[in-house]
Amino acid sequence: MNKKFIIIATVFIDVLGMGIIIPTLPFYVESFGVSAFVVTLLFCVFSFFSFFSAPFLGALSDKIGRRPVMILSICSTALGWLIFASAKNIWFLFLGRIIDGLAAGNFSTAQSYLTDIAKDEKERTKNLGLIGAVFGVAFIIGPAIGGLLSKVSATFPFWCVGILACLNAVNTYFNLPESHLNRNKEHKISLNPFVPIMRILKDKKILPGFSVWFLFGLAIAVQQSVFALYLGKVFSLGAFASGLFMTGTGIIIILNQGFLLPKFWLNKFKERDLELFMTGVFAIGFLLLSTSILGIFIIGLIGTTFGQSILRVVLTSQIVGNSLERKGETLGAMTAVMSLAMIIGPLVAGALFVSHVKWPFIISGILSLISLIILYYNRKRMNKFDLQAEAQNDQTII
């Protein structure tokens, strides 16, 4: 069976499970008689523990291979959701999310796998775009399935997701071959998540990309945290309209990553040019979102969705391409940085929204403009580096 198909199927099943629980999780948690703040804490606790586990799991996959780490992560997801489904009190809900977060390496390990089997930079970016498109499809289908399953009982969706993850682990164990064959067994691994991040901070080739990745994640987290609140406050739109907007953005992501990226963007533009162009679109989109005119708001939403769907792939591809033999560790660190952004973003967004409803989108736009400046100067530096390398090669030939 094709390696790429197996890993894509694995990711699809994993993300489908996440999509299934989205519409039901808040209501299930509230049935334990807790406040909305506790519901948000459950999301934060997963991000908090994945921040610590992702770099370690990424480095571990560099040392022992992608396959065993993938199986471990999926088993952790299965156990976490089964505990969540069988919870008798709120503490078991937290335990379930902690267990899932402690081995949250499914997505980053899958990305490492696809970069391993890519023959060149272009195929690497196509593979990462494909996994993003699959993510979008699963997130559109998942919530609809979750809504139907919740009609059986409040816990039924979580039992289904736990069992689905168990089947995914079995499928991975029997059908997924190892992709990382040239492993460095002497590679030292640290349990401290800040070690790979500090190593990145010292790497001038990767640091600019990582800085943009954090600002990118922060801008998205701020937007997502207040999006539904903004719709209600400014346009008097409810949950149904919010769901329609989410479905629309999912469709844009699927088309952009699954079709336009390999068929158009990568054929017409260099990745560094795409970074700049899409960051500009991303920034303008946020500024258009901070409006009270619904038509302009929708154009802004299309812009941010269009920009982020390409940026997520291209930024990842460029950072991984510069990380040499530490791809797994780098992708793990990227997951940790994104988790950090997902923790900070909602807190910042809440405070800004209380101050003024438009501030979250304006700040996200400013963060995106800062990213554009960083990418512009980094591209000039990298172009200079490439010219120097070409000059040295010419001298060697002569």
C-alpha cells in the first residue's frame, strides 16, 4: 500500500475524531456543573502539555523513527478520549486531556513522515499542502457527524472517537512502514522543551522563520478566540451563521491547499515570494475584518483564510528545509511554539475585545505586518547567501 496514502488516511482519521467532538465538548463539560471558564481551561491544558511533549516526541522520532512515535501518539489520543468519555467527575476530564497532550505528536510526526518521503523541495511542499487539505476535509465532515452522534447520548461521540483512535493505532501498526531510515542513534534527547527552542534561537537560518511562525499562530489564535463573539456583537449573528462561516473557510482551505497550491502557486511562484505575498494578503484581511460592514468583513475573512492556508504550508516547508537532519525536532518545536501561541492568543484576545471589539483584528493585522517585514529582510539575506554560494561553486568549477 502507498506510504503517502497510509499516512494521509491516518491523519484523516485522527482529525476526523477531533472534528467530531468540537460541537459536543462544551455541552458535555457543562453537564458536570462547571463554568464556561473551566471549559476553556480544558482546551488550554491540552495546549500546555503538548507544548512540553511535542519537541521531545519530535526529537525522539529523529532518533528511533517516525512509526513508533506515531503509534504512541495515537494510543495516547485513544486512551485520553476513552477516559474523557467515562469520566465521573471534572478531574477525569482534565486527566483525559492531559494524557492526550502528553503525547500530542500525531500531526507533527505525520508532517515529518511526509518530508522524509519527498524527493525535493517542491514535493515536500505539495505533501504538506495535501495533509492540510485533508485536515480541512475532516474538519468539515467531523462536526456534522458529531452533531448526529450526540443525539444518542452526550458521551457517545467521545466513545466513538476513542474507539476510532484505537482502530487507527491498529491500522498504523500493521500497515505503516518506517520512513526515517537514516537515523542518528547518537542524537541526544532532552526532556526540556526549551532545549530545541533555544537551539533554534541560535540558528540564524531558522530563527526568522520561527519568529514569523509564532506571530502567525498568535494572529490566528486571537482571531479564532473572538470570531463568534464579534459576529454576535457587531452583526447580531448567532451560532448557525458562525458555523456557516467556518464551513466556508474550510472549503477555501481545501481548494487552496489541495488543488491550487500544487497546480498553480508552486508552478508560478517561488516559495519565498509566496511567503511575502500571502503574508501581505493575510495582514490586509485582518484590517478588513475590523469593520462593521458585513460585505467588507466577508472579504477580509476570505483574505485571512486564503493567506493562512498557503502560509501554514510554505512556512513549514521552508523551516523544515533549513533544519537538515533535525526535521522531527524542528516540527515538534514548531508545534510547541504554536501551542504557546494558542495559550497566549485567547488571553490577549479576551482583554482586547473587552477594551474594544475591533482591537483583536487590528492587533492581528499589526502582527502580520511585522511578519512581512521580517520575511522581507530575511529574503534579501537568503538571496545574498544563495549568490555567494553560486559564486563559490563557479570558482570551484574553474
